[in-house]
Amino acid sequence: MKYLVTLVLILLLPAAASTLSAQSTAPPTAQPTNTGVISGQVTLKAKPAPHVTMVLYGNSAATEVRDYTDKSEEKKKDIPPEFRSIDFENFSYPISFNLAYTPDVRRRTVQLKDGTHEYQNRNGLGGAMYKLDDVDYVDLTGDGQKEAIVQLSQTICGGSCDGGSDFFYFYSIANGKPRLLSRLETGSAGYDCGLKFFILKKQVLNLETFRVCRFNGVEFKPASDDPEETGGKFLTNRFTRFVLRFNRNRFVLSQRKVFPCPEEDRRSYQPKFEISND
């Protein structure tokens, strides 16, 4: 009996060895990480992707992109105590009544909800999108108290889109309520006086727009006083520099000058912004 058991073990060992060898050379099976097991089911947990909203628009020649990525976590500012109860993301803003835009999306005010609002054309082709881009706080009046500077973007689309415009609102605070002091509206990047840069230091604003433009106290609009100006959609060979000074609750034009520039496609141009009390 002892010899029979020994013989059985000798016969089984090669098979066991080959099984172990096969297991040791088999490729490892990938194991999920950060898993939870509930009733025998494996649930994978992943960090949610950041919220990104983008507007894609274009014509037969190219596609234009304006990025509406939420950058609130990237750029946090100290909010003055008097403004902490003001929710600029759910707020109504005045805008100019522009007859050049599609009648369905004409507005005198825009009511944002959670920082955005979209008005669609009734025919389903395009519309107007508004978004709160940023809020800064600076002593604009020189009284030692900070005012709020709210920046909105507007993009209007039909057969194609206009490249986007930039609106700026300047608010003081009185009895816990915001008071609109002044506002500025640039034209669209594609067709008229799109924003080139915006630099506000104390009460002096240096602002540049593409194309030959004029300032009417609120809007920057095309001017037809340069016979050598050429261009097309997102194309121009001129830009205009404005120097504005904040005086008695409004911006007053101090200087306007037109400069030549290379006629290049600027659909991907990102305006420069700088706001400070320095």
C-alpha cells in the first residue's frame, strides 16, 4: 500500500508542476483600482471630468471655436464683504438694442441663470449665447471703496457666428444693493470692433479694438474715416487705441488713435486683460 501511494504521487507531480509553470508564465490580469463591491457587482469609481462648455461655429472655409470652460476654480478672488451677498451669476444686465442682429434674439436686457443664458432663433438656426466670464473688484472712483467689474461675453450665430463680443459692467454698492455706474460694449471679433486688449489701472482704461472704430459713450462701433482700411471676416489691417478716464460715474474719451497692423486671420486671438489699482 505504501508503494502504491508513492507511485500515485510520482505520477501526479509532473502534471502539478506543468500547471504551476503555466500559471507562472501567464500574463497578469489587470485589476481595477478604487473599486467597491456590492452584491457581487464591481463598481468602478472615477473622478468626474470638469465641466466644459464650448461653442463650435463655422462656415465652409473653417470652424471657429470660443471656449467657455469654467475657470472659477482657477481664478478665485477676494470678494469685498459688501459684495458677498450679490450673485452676479443670477443677475439681469442691460445691453444695447442692435438692429443688425436677428430679430428673434434682440434684447434690451439679459437675465443670466447660473452664469449663462441662451436665446434660440425660432427656426432653430443659431441664436445668442451669453456667459459671465469674470468679476473683478477695484477702486474705480478713488474713494477707497472697491467697485465690481463684471465681464460678459456674447456670441450670436446664424448661418455662421460673429466670433463673440465683450461687455463690461461697473457697479458700486449702496445699502446692500448694486448700482450700475457705467458699461462698455465692444463689437464682434468677426465683423466689427472686436476687443484687442483691456488694461484698467485705477481710473484710466487703455482699450484697443480691431478695425477703425469710434466710441459713443457705451459702444465701440465701426467708423468709416479711413479709406485705406481693408479686411473681411476676422481680417483687418487696422486697430484703434482708446484712452478713457473714469470721471463722475462714466468713462470719458481722452484719446483715440488708429494704427496699421498686418492683415491676418484673428479668429483664434485671445484678448489681453489687466485690471489693477497699481
